[in-house]
Amino acid sequence: MSARPKKRSLTLKGHRTSVSLEDEFWMAFRDIAAKKKRAINDLAAEIDADRGVDMGLASAIRLFVLRHYRSS
């Protein structure tokens, strides 16, 4: 596992972008998407649409993962 964030590629509404996430957050995000039977890009696009302008996408994904596991 890596403590440093790694760049990950995503496609949101047809546009390529990247986010820097630690391995643990990326794997948890992929697991959540799989459990919800959602494509990771679709779930990321939903998070992107719901986040405020003051928050980066990587931070929004981390908070999504944290909230998911806190509510479980």
C-alpha cells in the first residue's frame, strides 16, 4: 500500500480527468461501486455533480468513502 496519493484516470460525462488518491481510498471506492453495481466513472460523475465548488473531486471521493463506511 502507498501512503502517497497516485493519479487515477476517470471519465466524467465523456471528459477525461484524473484524481490523486491513496491506494486504500481507491480500492474502497472501487469496492463501493461494485457493491452498488455501478460503474466507477458513473459514481464519480455523481459525486462530482454533488460536490461544491470549494471542494476538489479527490476530497469529495474520500468523504464519500468515509461516509459510506461510517453509515455501514
